Amino acid sequence: MTQVDEALVEIQEKLDALAPQLEGLRDFERLNLIPEAHEIIRQAIGDYERRQQRLVGARSYLTELVDDGHPELPVRQIDRAAYADLLEQLTTIQAALAQFTAERAATLRTSAGAAEPKR
């Protein structure tokens, strides 16, 4: 199971847990509450709906990713002429790269400082 598959399971678990909580908040909203309590419930409903929408969106994107073959990207088959051209380009790039070398690292003269006691 990939991490994407695990994320899909986790998202579904969160959505399943949110559903009754959101339903209960909506039940509270229909009660005859004092204005302050009613506003708190409305804000909570907004928070839960926003989270639910984001989880549904994330599930959708991850499902599309899996449907696209994640985690693999297929090796592309190309015709012989195109493959030969790529090999020729590789040969010339390697020939050019052989004309360069990396600079040597400067000598590092490091020394350890005095030991510090653990606290």
C-alpha cells in the first residue's frame, strides 16, 4: 500500500467521523438558542463544512493521481529513428562533458572546539 493509498483511507475515515458531528451541529442550529450560542454553532458548522470540502477535494485529487498510474510513470516507447537520435545526442553530450572536471575542494582546516558539558 502506497502513502497515497494510506492517505485515501485516512481521508475517508475523517469524512466518516465528520458526518455525524456535522449533523449534530446542524441539529443544534435548529434549536431555540441564545444569539451567542447560535453564532458559535454557525461558525462551527462553517469550520466543519470547510474541512469536509477540503477532504473531498483532496480525495478527488489523490484518486485522479492513482487513476493516472501513481506511483509509476511508464517507460515511453518511441520509434527507432527517434531513439537513435536520442542516443546520438547522449553521445555528444557525454563527449562534451568529458571536457570538464569539477574543481577540487579547498583544504578545510577545521578543529574541534573545547568540549561543553551536557546540561
